[in-house]
Amino acid sequence: MIRSITRQKPLEEILSLLQGAQSLFLFGCGTCVTLCHTGGAPEVKQMADNLKQQGKVITGTMVIPVACDEISHEAMELHAEEISQAQAALIMTCAFGVQTISRHIQVPVVPALETLFIGKERGIGLFEEICTQCGECILGDTGGLCPVTSCHKGLVNGPCGGTNNGKCEIDPEIDCVWTLIYQRLKEQGKLDRMRKMQPPRNYQAPPKPGYMRILDTERR
């Protein structure tokens, strides 16, 4: 399952962001941050205890099932009074969840986590970035493996000259993705794809903020 991979900000940074706010309401999430152990029920409780030791007043806490879901406001209504009593909301979710929650409450929001990347769990406590959402997908030519994300240099025509025994020259602990691409395409009988020259990437192509509208004519 795809997840937003996060880590907690240092407590010192969180306290700096909460400067001037004495009473707080804490939000967690039951999906990605629970998996990463950065914003599930145990982490929210621990954060509340830490903040109490710093003299903060906790008006309430809740772990929203899916913080980035727009229907989360229905769950928040159950804690509307506690939220309104807070001078700030400390949100232990991914950045998407922070922005979603902020649209439904009136108090200032403070993120407690850093959102690192979109990733997949490869093992217990091991997460790997799988997509940078670049908008210029070449997976059809690379055997379903993404060099933009998995190559330290982001090479779309590889490998580089530094690969050594199938390992990356920048991080010898990881496999060179272009070696993996070669092996995958060889197994599929598609090695000719390696000879295809990918055009230079236009890193200014995706407009910010991203926006797409599906027209009615395209739905038919």
C-alpha cells in the first residue's frame, strides 16, 4: 500500500512553532502516520504528555481514521467544543492531512511532522520512495522501475559510469536501479528499450500548484 512517509519534528522546533499558544488540541491519523509510528494513538498520547511537561494545556486529542479525507470534518464535529477551546491545533499527520484539517477548523494549525516522500513499505520499519509524481512517466520503457526516483542522480539515460557490481556509487548499500532495469528488461526480452534515448527532462513543465480538470467530454 502506498503511504506518505513522515518523521516527527524535534520537540524544540514544535515548541517554537507553538509559541504564544498555551492551550492545544492534538490530531493524529489512523493510516500512514500510524504505520510510520509518527502520529498514531501512542504517539499522540506521548506528545500530549511531553507538552504537558512543558506547561501546555491539552484541551483534547483525536486520531482521525483518514486525516486527508474530506469527510474527516464529520469526525471533528464530535470534538468541536474542545477544538474551539484551543489556541492552536498540533497536527500529527502528513502535510495533506494538515491542509485538509485546516480547512475545517478556525484555530491556527501547526504541523508536528515532516512529510518526506510517497513510499511503500518494503519490510518492518523499512520504507522506500517509489514515485516523485514528476508528471513525465517513463515506466513503460524501464520495466516498471523508476530511475527518476530510484537513481541518486535521477538519470533517465543510464547507467552512469560509476555503477560497480550492480551497486550505486553514491550509496554502495543500494542496488543501481539501472542494473535492475537492465535485468528486468532482459527477462522480458525488451532490452531494445535500453537503447531508446529519453529526451532531456523539462523540470519546469509541471506548473505549481498542480491542477487538472476532467472535462465532461472526456468522461464519456
